[in-house]
Amino acid sequence: DTAVSQTPKYLVTQMGNDKSIKCEQNLGHDTMYWYKQDSKKFLKIMFSYNNKELIINETVPNRFSPKSPDKAHLNLHINSLELGDSAVYFCASRLTTGNYGYTFGSGTRLTVV
Amino acid sequence: AQSVTQLDSQVPVFEEAPVELRCNYSSSVSVYLFWYVQYPNQGLQLLLKYLSGSTLVESINGFEAEFNKSQTSFHLRKPSVHISDTAEYFCAVTAGSGGGADGLTFGKGTHLIIQP
């Protein structure tokens, strides 16, 4: 009954590989997000999806591409992985009306070697 | 656009002592404010939020924060901390526009260290 679930929890991969992180929410929220937390724990928004439309793209390299098959899922695809992509990636969701609660997943720790 | 400044990267406090974690924000529009807590190797949990109404908001585990519009602050306080409060605390802001898909802008976090 997890509200926002991400898979995998840990991902270790080599430079140059392509990988995906999956996110699903069962809260009935209409907007989903991806955040990146770097080694200094700084959190920065990467993307948001609202009704299958990309709303925000904060100067993220085009090697990163969000894909939303429906409003309960927002997957993150990363091509040609680089060492600097190593970070913890958090998925989040919220309902754009109501009490403005953002719910976060438990994170995916990506390590590029 | 909004920005958040957390003035202290690390705050050491003795157990059962009071603590204040400072947060200041900058915005040209009205805002909604949040505090999130991240325990080691875990995700982000909402601690409390200010949307409107009473400027003093409380969490279920004894934390409180006060929205001060004139000082553009949203400091987090607890009168008596416990070892289990050791964690990273993030202040965050979003535009209080009442709609849209605005994301959160986070501060750099404050590491609260509780000393026995």
C-alpha cells in the first residue's frame, strides 16, 4: 500500500549504459515529479508531468527523458550515463488542488562506475 | 522564481535541549512553505506546511514553525529534542498560486545532530 514507489532502490551501472527508473503512485494525484539529490544532499527539480504534459524542464541534459504512460506512472530514462549522474533520484507526486501535499518516494541511489 | 536559504548547514544540540533551524525565503509572489525531514538513507517525509491561515503550524512529533511574512522566514523549532530527531531537515517553497504544476524549491538542508 506504498503511496509513491520507485524501483529499483539501488542501481549500479557502467559509464555509457542506458538505464531506467520507474515510479508509480496510487494516491490519485495528477502531477508527478523527478528530483535529483546530489552528494551534498542538495535537491533540485528535474521534471514534472501534469496530465501527460511536461511542465518543467530545469536545464536537464537531454540524455534524461521522462516518460509517463498514464498519470499514475512517471519513469525516468537516462542514456549514455556519466559519472556525474551518480546521485539519489526521488519521484514525487501531488494533487494540484487541495492541501498542496507533495508525497515523495523513498529514492533510487544511482552509482555510475 | 523562489529561493530558500537555510543559514546553518549543521546544528549540534544536546538531548532534551531546545533547537531552532532557520529558513528564509525569497519570492515575488505569495508562497506556500514546507519542512521535510530525511532520516539517514531514507526518503523525504513531510514534517509540516504553511498554506494560509494561522502563521504557527505544528507537527505531530513536537516540531512547530512560524511563518513571518515581514521577515520572509519560516523557522523550525522544537522545545526538547530526542536522539531520534537526528536527521537532515529541508525547508522548501512553492508559489502559492493555487494551481498549476509548480514544484518545490529546496534549501540546502540543515543536519541536526543530537548529542547525548
